[in-house]
Amino acid sequence: MPQHRPMQTPRPVAHSGPTPLPPQAREQRGTTLRQRLAELRGPAVAPRPLDARALAALAANPGCRRRALLDGAGVDKAALATALGSPAPFGQSQFAFVRGNAFEAKVKADGGTELMRLLHERLGGGAEAPREVLVPDLTAAGPEGRAARSALALREATEAGGWALLDHPMLALEVAGSPTYLEPDAVAVHPDGTWTVVEIKSFPMIDGSADAAKVGAAARQSAVYVLALERIAELTEGVEVGHRVLLVCPKDFSNLPTASVVDVRKQRAVTRRQLARLTRIEDIAAALPEGTTFDPECSPQQLDAAVESVGATYAPECLAACELAFHCRAKARAAGAVEALGRSVRGELGGLTTVGAVLAAAAGKEGDPADPTVVALRRAAALRAEALEGSAACR
């Protein structure tokens, strides 16, 4: 008689990652998220686009869930800060804005002749100087249409095998699970298939060098564009996204353009890593209390409660990069949080999270005597007391 083996329960197949959702489920989830973000902004508030400058600042502080949600939802943080009574007294002046636009128009005049000359001079390599430059029309409806048109133009220009200049292309980059559309000043296509980001700034380049802080900010901004271009390059054969960016500025104290090359490999790596650490916007939104909104038409009390329902990671560097920084600083000071003293101080203090706890540990009232941080604080307090006694004795 044949032997019957007992039926074995099939083992579950191990998956290397989450099971992908079918297209219909992804579309439904995207629609639900857009509706939720619209509710957070307010019914009559248009979304504020997230540009590369804001994205670079967000990547510099990936632990701030508050900024990730507000930027992802398109909330106007300047209007929100004003409604909270803590307006941000910074931003580009109208004069600087007009001057920057005028300089950019001068650089791109005559089909970008001067710009391409500077590009070939700094990054031309062995290619011949550009005689004919393709400047494709990037007009399309909406940011999604413009991004698709720009990607197509990049591929067509690469296949043509000549020089091309894309004026203000639209690039797409996913940030915390939400699409973000970015608009660099220009992207140049080389005959060998290299794509180069061109960043035009109105600050001067004196004797071949510019202000280091401003160049660093431009490099971080350009690194975001490089990341977005790499997403398109993944679907295009024979393309290399250049890690060297052409920075064009006024020469000395004139309005004549000059250029320098900025290597953004370090900024690109840091930004990629920081953006990967951002919590998905839908996860942050799902944890909010029902009815939370950041509509500037609400009362200051409602807005304050809404803002405080999302965790923030304040640091003094936020004052130069976030419209809500003054509100967050006031809250951090009121709570006695050590973050208000700077990231380096916060890192040195370990588990001591408030100024009160630090002072109590230094005075010997609280804290673990075996904790190296507590030991260092008490030693510093003793040295300070000794110095004050010596100073008093000398009087």
C-alpha cells in the first residue's frame, strides 16, 4: 500500500522589503494624502512649493518633524509665523530680487552665448567650443507636465549629441514620500552626454573667490538639483550627471559675469543621507490629533496648539533657514531646553536635556556622580567658584 505523507504547511516566503501596492491602491493612498495635506493647510490656502533652498535646509535638520510636515504640506511658514506673533524678519529684499533677475537675464542673453562660453571655458574638457546651442521649449501645463517635458528634453538633447541649454527646467524629487518639484537656473548638456547644473547668483566674486558661506549655501542647493537629475539619468542611457557645478556671479564690483566650478560630491552625499532619514509625511500626519490645521485664519491659540502637536528639533542655525525659528526658539527657551544653546552643547550634555537639570547637576543637587558629564560639570563649577574667590580676595 502506498504510504501517505502528512501534509506540510508551506513556509512563508521571506521578502526583502515591503510588498508593493497595486497601482489602484497607490493612487488611492496618494489621493487620501493630498486631501489630508490640504486640510492641514486650510481649505482656501494654496500649497506653497518647496524649493531647493528650503529642501537643503530641511536636509540639514532631518530630525525636525515639524518642518518636514509643514514643508511637505505646502504650508506658508512665514504667514503661520506672523499669525503666531513671531514673524521672521529675514528674507530677500525686493531690490536684491530685482538685481538678481536682471543679472540672470544678462547671463542668459543671446541664447545663453556668454553662459555657454563660461561653461566651455571651465568645464568644456576636450569638446569643441559651442557654436550652435539647442535651447528647447519647456512649456507645459502644471509642475507635473513641466517635469515630464524637461525630462524628455534632456533625453532628446543627449541623443542629439551636441550642446544644449535648458532654461529653468522642472525637476521632480521624492521627499519623505511626497513629490517635490525643483527649478534650477539652468542645466547644460555636453556633447559627451554629461549634464551640468548651472547656478546663477548675484553676490560678487572678487579676485576669483566669493563669500565662503554663500558659496556653501549655493553648493547645498545645487546638490539637491544633482540628486533630482540623477533620478532622470537612471532611466537614460549614456548619461553622467556632473558632480561639479558651474557657479556664475558678477565679477568684482561690475555686472559682468564670471564663473567658478564647485564640487558638490560631499554636499550631495550628505543631502542624500539626510533626506533618507526623513520620516514619511503621511506617518507624521497620521499621528496628529483630529481636526489639526495650520490655516492662518485660525486663532493664535489654535495655531499654537497645532504647531506644538508636531515635534520640533530647534537649533540656533534654524534662525537663518526657517520662518518658524523665532517661535521655536521662544518655546525652547521657555522650556529651558538645552537645544537653544546649540547642537554641540546639546551633544556634550548627554542625558541632561534642560538648563535646570544642568545647573542642578553642576551644583551637586542632582545627577549620577558616575556620569562623566556630571563629573565635568561639577569640576567646572568648582573651578569657577575658586576663580571667583581668588578674584574677590585680590580686591
